[in-house]
Amino acid sequence: MSDQQLAVFADDHGRPEYDVRPRALVGPGDARHVTHALAAAGWTSHADPLAPSVLLTSPDRQNDLFLAPLSHTDICWRVLAAPPGGPAWFAELGRMVPVEIAAGLTDALTTPPRRVRRTPTSGRCSPLRAGPAPCTGMAPPGPAPPTGS
């Protein structure tokens, strides 16, 4: 992908897409929304530029995205991840999955993980940035909230 293509994508990427409802009428969307964003984030392409399939690898070589729009199976997107110190995982998405779903998944791979710290008194995790949810995803102990009656 050339610098000019990346610049055009960067200019277009911030614009809101058309909101069509019901979502089922829209179809899968444009895969370039995902592939160009990953290229702009430093992912490298290992696919034949003349082929319709795309293979991208993250800069740290821990994540891969394979897009095969002409696949003989229903699977069009395959995301592979091998985080250090954690189990490897993969996700497969069908050809009719909206591109925004694939973008949400790949955006999570390009966003640095939230750092957490343990609080000395409770031993529980709490986010370093503002927010009510501790890292366990559960509400902190305390009295139950009042119910509306």
C-alpha cells in the first residue's frame, strides 16, 4: 500500500458512515475499512497484490488477519492471535458479518491493553484510568442499590 493510499484512507477514515436500518439490509460492507486501518497502524501485507485475498501481520508479529472474500466456505475473515504469556486464540467470521464487527475485533488488537493496578487494601484490581468497573467486571462489594418502587 502506498503512502498516498494511506493518506487518502486517513482522510476518509474519520467520516461517519451512513446509518442504514435495519442492519440486515446493508450486507457485509467494505473490507477496506478494516484492512486499510490495519495498514495505517503498521500491519504488513504478505499477500499477492493482484489476488483478492489479504494476509496482514501486526508489527509485533503476534496477530494475523486473513481475509478470503472468495472462500469456498462461509468463513471470510480469520483473525489469529498469540499474545505473549497467554493462550493463542482465533476468530472466524462469515462473509455476511458486518464489517463493523470485524473492525471492532481488529481495533481491539491495535489498541494497547489497559494497565491495571492492585489496590493495597483490597487486593482487587482497579483500572488506572477513570471508570467504575474493576478488572473483574463485577461491581465492588457494598450495599445493594435501591430498587425503584
